[in-house]
Amino acid sequence: VELRLLHGAMFEKQIVIDARGHMMGRLSSIVAKELLNGQKVVIVRCEDVNFSGSFYRNKLKQLAYRRKRHCTNPVRGPFHFRAPSKMVWHTIRGMVPHKTDRGAEAMKRLKVFDGCPTPYDKTKKMVIPAALRVIRLRPNRKWCTVGRLASEMGWKYSEIVSTLEEKRKTRANEFYEAKKKSLALKEKAKANVAKETAPMDKALAELGY
């Protein structure tokens, strides 16, 4: 399902975004603006977010970033997150004035997850066309995923998340097949009684139903 964001006109109770195939910066900037406008946002499958540029180039950037530390006491920060979800969270935080009350409240409206955990595996998920790699990046350009980068930087749960994702996709496929059969039976039942319900359907159509 597409999610089109135009000047903050997106107020829903909660928006769940499937981050697969989105560009990191574009996704983060749009989500940051919506958080500041008061929208609650959940981002799932953060390990499938994309960076433009080759994997090797991005790995060198990450290694350079990892070397930046406090000169006397590294415990004081900066803190280098290894999980893809925390990388996304950190990128969004950089686009929000998180040290003000308004920014701190905005960050409370954000949830990020690796994989697609239980409450959100059965909810409708959105995509943001303005941030999709297939739309925004030229076909001949190189790109890499946050998940691969994170696993090279010390994230230990890549295999666990991929295993859980396979199980979730299997369950989702079984549900979809059952739903298709149910809908087919429903259409067959409607066709069987079409002659009997024709007068009522006509009356309802005249009333605009």
C-alpha cells in the first residue's frame, strides 16, 4: 500500500512502514517531519533499508565513524549502534531537534524494529514512494543494505532475524491462500443466488448503495 505524504496531511492513529527497499536518508527525513507534526510511526524490517553507494564504500564510512570517540573517556559517547533498527533511529534523531521538549516528544512517537515482530505482522504496512530505491536511484548505481553493513560491524542477530522472517512469510502465505479460497467461495455463493437477489440489488443501486 502506498503512503503519500503531502505537507503533513497524514494524521492516522498509527502508521506502520515496511522499510524494505527504502533509501535511508529519504525515509528518515520524511519520518522525522511526520513525527514533529504529531504522527505516531512504526518502522519494521529496518535491516532491509538501503544505502546508495557500494558496500565497500559504505563500510569504510562506518569504520571511520566508529573511530570517532571521546578523547579521554569513551563511556561518555558518542555511541555507535550496531543494530539496523538503532541505525535508522539514530539517523532520524539527527533530523529532529531532540534536545528540545518538542523534539523529545517527537522521538517518543517513533518505534523501530529489526524484522516484523508480533503485533505488526498482521497489520497493514505502508511504503513511501518518495523514498523507494527503485524510484529514486538510477538503475546502474550501486547500493547496499543496512543489514549486511550492521552484521559486518558486529550485529549478531542477522541469521536469527532472517529465520524468523522466513517463518513469518510462510505463515502469511498460508493465510493469503486461505483468504483467496474464502473469497472465491463467497463469490460463488453470490453467483448462485444472483437471480433471487436481483430485485433487491436493483433497489439498493437506485438508492446509491
